[in-house]
Amino acid sequence: MEAFSDGVFAIAMTLLVLDLKVPKADALAAPAGLLTALTRQWPTFAAYLTSFATILVMWVNHHKLFNHIRRTDGAFLFLNGLLLLFVTFVPFPTALVSEFLKRPEARTAAALYAGTYVALAIVFNLLWRYASAGMRLIDPRSKPEEVRAITRDYSFGPAFYFAAFLLAFLSVPASLGLCLGLALFFAVTGSTRRTA
Amino acid sequence: MEAFSDGVFAIAMTLLVLDLKVPKADALAAPAGLLTALTRQWPTFAAYLTSFATILVMWVNHHKLFNHIRRTDGAFLFLNGLLLLFVTFVPFPTALVSEFLKRPEARTAAALYAGTYVALAIVFNLLWRYASAGMRLIDPRSKPEEVRAITRDYSFGPAFYFAAFLLAFLSVPASLGLCLGLALFFAVTGSTRRTA
Amino acid sequence: MEAFSDGVFAIAMTLLVLDLKVPKADALAAPAGLLTALTRQWPTFAAYLTSFATILVMWVNHHKLFNHIRRTDGAFLFLNGLLLLFVTFVPFPTALVSEFLKRPEARTAAALYAGTYVALAIVFNLLWRYASAGMRLIDPRSKPEEVRAITRDYSFGPAFYFAAFLLAFLSVPASLGLCLGLALFFAVTGSTRRTA
Amino acid sequence: MEAFSDGVFAIAMTLLVLDLKVPKADALAAPAGLLTALTRQWPTFAAYLTSFATILVMWVNHHKLFNHIRRTDGAFLFLNGLLLLFVTFVPFPTALVSEFLKRPEARTAAALYAGTYVALAIVFNLLWRYASAGMRLIDPRSKPEEVRAITRDYSFGPAFYFAAFLLAFLSVPASLGLCLGLALFFAVTGSTRRTA
């Protein structure tokens, strides 16, 4: 299951590049127009970078989670499948943000984008809490304090991403910036924990 | 062969997201139009969810099947290749349903969609029955009653999906709903069996 | 190197489905039009099936080849890279055939399609002959007669695919049919050899 | 981490084929037009070949690098993630070059293309130097002279690709040719080193 999940994360991450649209040669105004056209597309690149970082950090955490899992059961497999569903879905709200960031619909697009991460963070917590409740599926050699530390780290996710969701209605760049910041934040806390 | 098949399942599942079309910014009527446009696309999301769930459940069952296989031969490899052909084909009827669900051609599209699952279920049964007949390719340590239980579980698939195929001509939503229900049903029976 | 190559084969095989075009809802004449439109697209499905079968058989043979390889060197890695280049290229001539099979350009498209397989078969032979010449990279436990049998089997490939290439200028369906037949032929001989 | 990275390399390499555009049947002038149309697309094929070779060589070197790594830490994972970001990004500048190579914007496109490789080469060096500084993450069994040889080999990359970047403003074909030449050069030096 873990190798299969890894593959899905890797493919979803790589497919994001298909959301980057090449400007049409015939639509450009002047020779200098390509750089300008690409610069105007910055929301596309910002969404690409944020989605890439988020899926990568999700993968690192998913990998870490599986280090503590010794066995699986039906409910765990179902929750893991739900997580993969949302991971493979990420390229779609990413494309929405790219298409609409400079339009009046930007708030809706950014809210759906952050909303996808809210859902991802909730499913991630459900998966871990199901596995760790009463050490149900946890390797008996895992230290309880380490398991509790992971539970605590993950529990911030849904609230933080919900803040990004609300922020989307006030300021779209702030919402996207928070999503990117959260990916970097979880990357750093995850890495520290790992080497601790 | 199993790792290769796993890769094909993972990629086919992740490619489904490419069938989700981003509404064109220029084609929207008003600022509030994005949410409305996405809501109108619900058949696309329903087909995406159903195909994702079906491929995931197929993968879980394929994985379980391989747990009992000790060796392979030419016919088994051929049947497994045929199974992978239909798995990689799934994104196409999914896209057909997305494109035509609100059109007069919806029945044809839904019938082709359910028909693909009929073919998948038949090939899945052929693969397993070829391998398990007289314990031909089965690990001698597998318990015969477990092998028989798998044979019995799988044998329902073609008939159930054929019912979804016929239902497509009466009611398209009912046919799609049955396909989704079958994926969930096989997920639950598969999981129970696994932990039993 | 083998796991990496396996991944490339699996992805190239799964990407072929992107060449299957969904008919546009607005372009259809009547409710019954979907099935007619899909039936008219049969060249697309024929090319899809042939490419899928060819890549799958190539993978089975590539896998078998690696069973006899004990070590690699620079030239072997270069030839394997060249093989992967042509494998990942297959979706392109497949799309060409789909687009042009009912046009005057069909012969050119079919010749490029069969030509790609000529190149693949030649690189495959170069890879194996480089590895097996004087048992250079071969596992010493491999039986020389088995190595010679593989050399003999593979040596037919380039000539057969070259016949399909020439046939493209006389009859496009015959050329495509020969390509599909060759995939099935190599599947059967490969499988027999495997179980022998 | 290594298997996950391998997957990302394999997928990025295979997705490049999606940048090869099939000429539209309706846009061709005459029956002989297909070959002419494809020949005119040579920049697309040149960019495809160069990107494929570059990602493949990057993968070989990445694989070799991991042979010397015994453990990872947070900064290493972050740098490896940055490397994967640029690897998955490669299909985008490749598509830019394909679209603009015969246009006045060709220089900008080629500069962005070579610039992506400059970034890749710099991140590759950072990753290796971080891991190898004071043998931080290196397997103690690795020979120091081998580690130093790798450091020396990689250190040429950024300067060479920066030359290709500058060359883009003088001659686009020369810049692309240098990029392809560098991939072949690193393939040869990498392979020699490997068998040494």
C-alpha cells in the first residue's frame, strides 16, 4: 500500500506541470512579449509552486506516518484511499486558481483551492488518529511520546488551512501565500522532528 | 509483474484528474458564475469519483490476488496484460460520461462506461479462475477455502456490472450510482475478508 | 536501472489513453450519433491497442533480458536510455496514425508508426547483443543455449517490422495489422520461452 | 526518498512526449504535406531529445549520488525537493522552445530553457556539497577520493549551462546544441566514472 501511495503522490506532483500553459505564439504583441506574457502568468507559477510544495510535504509526512504503522485494516485502507483521492485532485483547483486569479471569480477559485487543503488535512488527521487511537495499528516499538508528538503536529493543519480558506474572501494573494507558508512550515517542523 | 501492474493502476488513477475541465474564464456570465459552472459540471465529478474508487478497489483486489499466486505462465501474463489494457482505458469512458451526461447521448455514454466495467470484471474473473483452477498457479500454503471464498466474491462482479449496463438504458444516474455503489461494496467485502 | 525502466514503460503505456479523443458534444448530428462517431474512430482504437500491446510485450522482453544481466557499463546504460527514448516516443506516432488514418497522408503516418517499431527493434537487438557478446554483462549462471535462443528470437524483430514499414506504402490496414500481429506473436513466443 | 525521486524523474521524462504536437489534418496543404509539416517541427523534436537526455543523465547522476548517501536530514530533503521541482518543471521550458523557436521570441525561450538547466545544475551541486561537506551524510565506506571526484565533475555543470544561457542571445541553435552536448558529455563522464 505504501509503495502504491508513493507512486500516486509522485504522479500527482509531476502532472502539475501540465497546468502551466505555454503562451500562443500568434497571440503575442512584440518580440519582447514572451517575457511579459510569462510574467503576467505569475499566478500560475505561484499556484504550481504551492501545490508542488504541499504534495511533497504531504508525501514526506505520509511516509513518516507509515514508519509507525505495523498493520492495516479495512477502515485504514478506506481512509488512505480517500487521502489519495484528494491528492490526485489537487491539480484541478490549482488549474482553477491559474485560470481565474486575475478575474472577479478569483475568491471562489482561491477558496476552493484552500478548501481542498482543508479536506486533505482533515483526512490526514482522521487517518493518523484512526491508526494511533489506543495504538490500534501502531508498531509496538514506536515510542508513545513520538506518536503523541505527531498527533499534536498534525492537529494544527485543518485549522491553519481553514484560516487560508477564510482569508481567500478577504485577499486572494494572502490566502495563497498562507498555503505556501504552511507547506514550508510543515516541511521544517517535519524535518526537525525527523532528525530529532 | 506485480510492481509493474501496481504502477499502471496508480498512473491510470491519477490521470483521471485530466478529465476534469476547468471552465474558461471568458465563457462565464458573472462573478458568481464559477461556482454555478462547477456545480453544473457535477456529472464530471461523479464520474471521476466512481472511476477513482473502481480502479482503487480493483487494485486492492489485484494485490490480494497476487498474494496467493506463486508462479506465472504465458496465459496468466496475457490475461493480466488484458486487465491492464482495460484499466488504462477507464479514463476514456469516464471522459465520455463527463461530456455527454446532460445530452441525449447520455445513455450510450453510460452504457459504454458500465460496459467497460463488465469487461474488467470478466477479465478479472478469467485471470483468477485460470490461476486457481486445480490450484494451477496458487501458492500451496494458501488455504483452499480462502481461494474458494475469493472465487465466490469475484463471481458476482460481471452480473452486477451487467445490471448497471442495462440500467443505463433506463436511468443514467441510477447506472452511475450502481457503479459507485459496487466499488464501495467491493471495498467493504474486500477489506473484511482481508482482516478476517 | 531496471525499476526505473519499468516505470518508464508503465507510464508510456498508460499515457496512450490520452490519444483517444472524446467526440465533441456539439459536433454530433443526432442522439444516435455517439456510437457512430466512436465507430468511425476505429483507427484510433486500433492504434491504441497495437501500441499498448507492443509496449507491454517490449516490457516483458526487457524484463526477461534483465534476468540474465548481472552488471551494467556505460555503453549498456546509453543503449538502454536510447530504448527508453523510443518507448516514450511511441504515443506520438500513435497519435499521428489516429489523426491521419482516413486521410491521404495515412501512408506517411503508418510508415512513421512502423518505422518507430523498426528503430525500437534495432535498439533492442543492439542492447542485447552488446550485453551478450562474449557473455560480456551476462550472469555466469545463465545457460549459453538460453542466451543464444533469446538472440535468435530477437533477431527476427527488425526484419518483421521493416516489412510492416514497407507494407504501409501498399496498404495501411495491412501494415497496422502486421504490427499488432507481431506484438501478439512476440507475446506468445516470449511466454512459451519463459515457461519452457 | 530515492524510489520516490526515481518515480518523479521517470514521469517527468515520459510526460515530455505530450509536448510533441500532432499536425492538424485540416491544416495540411497536400498529401505530401505531413512529412513536410513534421520536418518543419524539428525544433520540437530537438528540444524533446535534449530534455529527455538531460533528465536521463540527471537521474543517472542522482542515482549515483544516493549510492554514497547513508542518511538524510531536513536540509537534504529540502534541497532534494527543490531538485525535483526543477526536474518536473523541465517540460514547460521545453514546450516554450518548441512553440517559439522560429519566432522572434526564440532567444527568450532558449534563454529560459538553458536557465532552467543552470538552476538544476546549481541545486544539484548544493545537494551534493551539503551532503559531502565534512562527509556529513556520506557512507563512511565511500572513498574520499571518489567523493572528491564527484564534487569536481559536478562543479563544471553550472558554468557550462550558464554558457549555454549566454549563447542563447547570440545563436539559439548553438545554445540548444550545447545543452544536448552537455547531456551527452555528462552521460559519458558519468558512465566512465561508474565503471572505473
